[in-house]
Amino acid sequence: MNSQDFLTLNLVGAGAFVFWYLLSRGGAQRPTRLNMKAKDSAPPLLDPAPVISGATEPLPQHPDLQGTVTKHLNVMFNYNGHSWDAYEVLGVPAGASIKLVTEAYQTAVRRSDKHSIEFLETAYKAILNKHV
């Protein structure tokens, strides 16, 4: 087999591969259409009963969430016109213990400049006020 036959064989093989690849792609597919008129199979999040102001009954819950107690771990505070998460400012996970928060606060105060100490102190006091 000479070099010209080898080149021809490689070109035919490459052409067959390109032809197979283009045929196997199947062409452009259309996106799925959203049917807004279809019935929803999921249960409603809240009962459609009207809420009466001054009612002593608790708000209805989704069936999957009945019997659970929700707990908000984050403590938000306002400083200089912006809302901040106190745990995030101190660099600890939300809901961390007071001991861990105090250690993080003391470390942050030691490492920060004098202008940011008031900001860190506000975050620390916000967490302390939540736990009191």
C-alpha cells in the first residue's frame, strides 16, 4: 500500500465518520411547551378559606409541613442603611453557639481596623439580643 492509497483510505473513513455524526444528531429539537391551562396535581399550600383579622386559629400549613416547627437561624440587623446577617458578618454558621460567636467576635475585633469595630459590635449585640 503506497502513501496515496493510505491517504485516500483515511479521507474516506473521515468522511464516513462525519456523515454518520451529522445523521445521528437527529436535527434540532423543539423546546417543551408550557401548558398553563393544565390542572395542578399538587395540593394547595394554603387552604382557600379567607383569613379573618383577629382570628385565633393558626394559619393553615402545607400537608408536608404539618407538625413541624420552623426556626429562623439568621439574625438580621441594620447598619448604616443596609441590612446584614450578623452570623455572616462574624464568619460563623447560622445558629452557632454563643461561645463560638464570642470567640469569632473577639478574633474579628483583634484583626480589624478601628473603623469596623462598631460594625462588628453591632452584629455581636444583635446575636446576643436574640438569645436573651
